[in-house]
Amino acid sequence: MGPSKAKPAPEGRWETVLFVDLDATIIRGPFESAVFPVVFGELAQKTGLAQADIRRQVMVENLARLRDPAVPAARAMDWDDIFEAVARRLGVGLEASGVAIAAAHAGPPYTAILDHADQILRQLVRPGRAIVIATKGLRKYQLPVLDALGLTPLCTGILTPDLQGALKGDPAFYDPWPRITRVQISFGDLYDDDVLGPKRLGFKAIWKLNAPNGALQQAGPLDRPAGFPYAADQPVRPDAIVFSLSELPDVVEALERAPLAR
């Protein structure tokens, strides 16, 4: 995908940047509730295929793009382009527009703030700490939701593949923040995107687990990584594991105080 051009430094003096993931971390977006049902329903009606088969083909196309370094980051995550590619392959046209559906359903009940995330983001605000949304979704899909849920004013900035010209895990995705901060912390629910990639870049990582784990929950967030049953393809441990966003402020402060392992 290649490095993007250096971004101008945001205004302010920053000691820490907290990269915050969106979907399934602090929000529930409109794709499962609104976009996918409409698009998959239209394609199923026109082709006679089951919606589950349409979904499988869409996800296979998305994954193939993500794995192909020749595919630009924005195109890899452009759901409308993916929908149209699948429709052409099936020999039909597609009238539904994902971006239009997402914008029309950007607020509740089609979207939601998870686990009092708006209150937690307010608690996280500190002098010298930037709170930056870091999402794999494109700006055209994500910004209407952030606006509708009232989260946009709570963030210092937003990073998306189309704005940065790169995907999560690529150093260019996070530019310029690592150059202008001492501490970089990633927070999200996906191991590859929010733990493995950031840790390889020298960031600290907080992994949000959305499934309960009784044994782990008895331990503190900073102790849980030692007891997690990692898979063979999970070679790197996060610095902390949280189950609730209420745990996040204390964990961020602890990681800010901890020495950098570089």
C-alpha cells in the first residue's frame, strides 16, 4: 500500500495518544442492523441465492482485498465497491447504496453507544492526552455515526484507511501521532488490528474482550494477559485486558506511568 505523505501535526502539546477502535469497542454501527439486510436482501431477491450465501461472498471479497497488498487501503474497505463487485460477479445490478443507508440510519435504534462510552471518553480527557479514533471503516461510513451519536466532539482526531492511505498495522495509518507523542496506546476488540499490529510498532495495547471469562475477570486488567489462553497465531500479549469500559481510565493512567519497553 505504500507509506502515505506525512500529516501535519495536530495543534496542542501531546504526551500520550490513545487510539480508540469503534465497532464492537465503543459503538454498534448500522451495518448489521440496516446496511447488510437491505443489500443482501436485494441481491438475494435478484439472484435466488440465500442471504447467507450473499453474505459469504461479500466477506470473501473483503478478505481477499485486505490480503492483497496491491489493493489500496480505501478500496479494501469500501463496502459499496465490494457490494457492486459481488453483484457484477453474480450478473445483476445493485440499486441499494451502502453509504446512503448508513447515513440514513446513523442514529438509534440502528446504532448505539456501548457501555457508556461517551461518559468514559469524557473521563479520559486530560491535558497532554489525545484521544484519537482509529477505525478500519472508511470516513464516509463512520463519521455520520460518530456525529449522530454525539461522539465526534469528544475526540481529538479520527484515523481511517481513506484519510491515511493505509490500514491498521501499517505505520502510515497512525501518522503523525507516534512522531509527536511519547506514549502510544491502542484500544480495541480485535487481536490482529488492536493488539498484534500496534505492539509490533512499539505501542502499548489494551484488548477489550466482549465475551465473559469468569477466571480472568477475577484478576486485574494488567494481570489478565498472563492468564489468557492465547491461540497459536497470537504470539504477542497485550499490556492489559478489559471487559468493561469502566476499567479503561485507570488502565490508561497505569500504562502512561509504566516504562516504555523499547
